[in-house]
Amino acid sequence: MTQEKTIKVPSGYLMLIMLFIFLAAIIFGITQENPFLIIPAIVLSLTIIPGFILVNPNTSKVLLLFGKYIGTIKENGFYWANPFYKKRGISLRASNFDSERVKVNDKLGNPIMISTIAVWKVKDTFKAAFDVDNYENFVRVQSDAAVRKLASLYPYDNFEDDGQIEEITLRASVNEVSEALEKELAERLDMAGIEVLEARIGYLAYAQEIASAMLKRQQATAIIAARHKIVEGAVSMVEMALDKLSKNNVVELDEERKAAMVSNLMVVLCSDKDATPIVNAGTLNH
């Protein structure tokens, strides 16, 4: 037997009635001081009791007989089976696993702190019971290995000064990374009969030793990008102002005055602080 076998066993209520009958016989034998009634009733009662099986919803019982796999009971209820069966309970409920934060290197070699959250459940009780030593510990170890491998495949983030832009990053590509992690976990846990319902990154950050430097780098990149947008807008506004002045014949400006006007407008529009202009109360020449 190398795969799960779902079996059905008789209801336990009939044997429960028989147990009550034997207990009544024991009591009656004690009152009558009849050892020929007491001893058989005690033996039969002790034989019946180990055979009772209670299966709660979303749980299962794996049955073994002297080391041989008999089958798995998955339907909830009260049953009775061979009292020599060894019974092992395995939960079929969905379970959450939140791994510890581990330090790994991303694709670019930057140390990062990362953890994973997985939702899983047992789908094959035979594999979970016999193909691995402890399936819950197996989930923990393989989840740690999967998130380490995943982190090494993608960079934490893209920077414009790198020269190479990755399509998928750990920080920005949440859906793609989650799908890759779920697939990796599913392949690793299949041998233990585990079905992965969901897997995603639970925590992601740069390691403490480079967090400050990478934050400054991110801030610098953001500032450069913002300055680029500001300059583009300022040039467009200056160009529009010159065109409007020329088109509406508001004032005639030679090249020198145009250059001065462009310089003043660019300073005002691109400055970090509010400009304090000096009003010219005279003519253009003074």
C-alpha cells in the first residue's frame, strides 16, 4: 500500500449497547456472587472498549494492524472496529503557518529579512503519516527553504542607477512573487500529502546593517525623479510664457532679456523655497 485508502467501518452504537449489557451482567454477577458470569463479562467489556472510534468533523483516523496500513476513516461519526487496530488521528483542517524572519541575500546580494505566511491542509493521510517523520515540522522546514530560494531569485527592488531593470521584484511584484512561492511550496510539500491553499510574503525589509544606506538611496532616487518632473514642467511653463508674450505682443524682448527671463522663471519654478522677487518699478532698462 503506497497511497491513501478511504474505508468505512460499522457504527459504534450497537457495540455500545453490547457494552452496557456486559456491564449490567458484571453488576448482576457481583450481586449473585457468580464468577462464571463476572469474568467473561469483564473480558468481553475490555475487548470492546478499545474498538470505539470517534471521528470529529474535518479530522481523520489512520488505522494500522500490526504495522500494516488498513485504511483511513474520513467521515465524521462514532464507529467501532477491530480493537487491535492502532489509530492515529490526522487533522484535515486548514492550518496557518507564519515562519520566523530569516536573513537571506536577494538576487543582487543584498541582505534582507523575509518571512512567509502559508495556509495548508493534509490531502493524503497516507503520505502525511508514513512518507515523512513529522508532517507539521516538515511544513516548517520546507517553508523556510522555499522562501530562501525565492529571495535569491529576485531583487528586493529596482533602482534607476543599476542599469538593469528587473520585471519582477520582491517589493513591487506581490502577486507574481506569491504565485512563485505557492508553486515552490506545493512542489516541496506534495511528497508529504500537503495541499498549499495560499502562500505569500509576510514580512520584507532590508537587513539592519544596510537598511539606513538603502533608505538614503531610495530617498535620493525619489528626489532625482521628482526633480526631473519639476524641470520638465518648468521648461514647459517657460516655453508657454514666452510664446504667449510673443503671440499677444505684450512686450518685445531681445535675446538677452529672454535669457534673463528664462533664468528668473527657472529659479522661481525649480526652487525648493518660495522665491522673494524684487519688483521693478521703473522701465525695462532700469
